[in-house]
Amino acid sequence: TMRVTIKDVIPEKRDAIYRELLSLLDRFENQSLPMVGLDKIELNFGAIRYEETMTLPIHITNTGNVCAQYRFVPKLDENALCKPWMTVTPTYGMLIPGEQAATIEVSITINSATAQQLNGRREVLNDILVLRLENGRDYYITINATYARSCFGMNLDDLVLYKDPIREVPLDSIERAEKYKDEAGTNPSNALCIPKELWRIVDAIFEKGLQQPELFVAPGIHEEVKQIREALDTGGPFPQASVHSYVDCFLQFLSSLSVPVVPSTMFPTVEINSENIQAMSRRFLEDLPPIHYNVFVYVISFFREILLYREHNNLTAAKLARVCVKHCSPVPNVVMEAGMMQRRAGMHLIMLHLLET
């Protein structure tokens, strides 16, 4: 008797075992991959006001079986993690399995530079954050916010067009045109001489008293300055606040303008001395654009009125001239060339001359 053993493959059983092995391998691979859970993938900040910071949290939990290392990365073809008006803290971290959820804080702040871009429609408060897991997937977090429009960060030519509080003036040009289509108030020929916000804040400083010691020296109270700024933007009544807070808000308003009251192009190009200062001062005033001329003369007249109380407030024309140059012609965040420093010094002498004569 001869016995022969023949190997026979049953295709159905082979495929079943193959699928089972693949399933086991996939399960093992999935268990070795990091995974996290986010309590939200969209943040809606609502309306953000000028120079105010709003922060919203994101809670991140390790839902996998291995350590999860995460970090925020720039979007494709970009170098920064997010737009300049937003900050993320922390930008990276690690969670072990079973560890308590970590908190990521996303903050938005509207400073003067951002406000100028928003008013010029060169920026919107929308962005996407990319959260990347090492050896894992990417998570996308959507950021949305709106800008509560402020007179800070605008330009003088726009501010004088509207008699309404600036908060009520739509940022979108189409919506703005629709709102004022039947009104002649936005016609440049009917524009105000100076921004109503500037008049209101100067009038409030007058009421508080120009004889206060340390005027333009002592800082204002942050919360009071914020309330004054809100009153200017909404047209509401001013709060009970110290004169120093009103002065602080006044200086912030001048410094924040997208186009300074005195642009650097208006600085004298020749050395100022006692022989030419009167002629250069006259030429400077003649060359100023109409709205800028009105505002500058208004500010200088206000400072001259303050000097009438110099025995009480201890201010001098030289001090106020420095204040005027600093806030009517803010220095950009760049290294100033020697020639520009000399021209700026000449502008200081012209302002000093206008305050003393």
C-alpha cells in the first residue's frame, strides 16, 4: 500500500486568515499611532475692540495608547504659525495616555497697526491654525472674529466725513454706501473741520482742569482709558475719570492715526536757526493738507491754552513741543537715520516756535 500526502489550499479559508492577519496588523498599527481629542475645532471670538485682548481656550486630550507630541505649524507657503494679531500659548506640548487634558489659549489683540489694516480692508479677522501630531495626523482649527470699529487707527480724512459715532459706520464699503446713499453728510464738501472725537476729548480735558499738576506726565488708569475710548467710539457719555486718563486717551488717539497729523515728509529739509525759523514755520503750515492743518492748529492752540496755567501744571513750551512731535509724528519701529533725526529735531524747533509766539 502506498500513501501519498498532497497539500491542498482552500481559497475561502486562506482569504479569511489573510483578512484576520491584516486586521490584527491594522489594529496594532492604529494602537501605536498618537491620537488626541479637541473639545472644539472652531473659535468664534465675536466683536473685538481696539487695544483689548480676548482669549478663548481649547482643551486637548490624549485619546490614544501612546504619548502624543503636538505642535502648531505654519500653513503651506507661510512662515508664521498665525496672523500677527493672534497669539497661541503654548505652541507645542506632550500628553501621555490617561493624563489630564491640557489647555491651549488663543488670544486676539487689535493694536494700532492691525486697526489701520482693518479700516483699509487689507485684513480680516479670520485664520486657520494647523495642529500637527508627531507621527500622526493634522487638526485644523478655524478662527473667526469681527472688529468693533474704533476711531483709533483711522485717518483724519475719513473721520471728518461722519457725524455718526464711528462704531455705527459699516466697515464694508458696500454696506456703508447703502446706509448713506440718501444723505449728503458724507460728501467731502460737508465734512467736519476736525474729527468730532478730537473735539470731545479736548473739551473733556478743559472741563477737568488744565491746572492739574503732572499733566502729560502722570499716566492714566487703563480701565478708565478703555471706558473713554468706548465712549468716543459709540458716542456715549464719558465716564467719571481722572484728567490724566483723558490726556492719555488723547495722546493715544493722535499716535494711532494711520496717517500722522504731521507726516515725516513735512519735516524741514534745511537746518533751522533763528534767522529762518519764522519763514520755515509759515511754509510748514502752508504745506499741510487742509484737514491736517486744522487738526494741527487745533492741537497747538490747545497746548498754548495749557501753557497759561504753567505755574500750576509745571509744563513748559519745550515739554509740550516734545509731546507734540512724539504723538503728531510717531516714530516707526525702525532704526532712524541720522538725516531723519536731524529733520525731526528741526520739526521740534518749529513746534516750539509756534507754541511760544
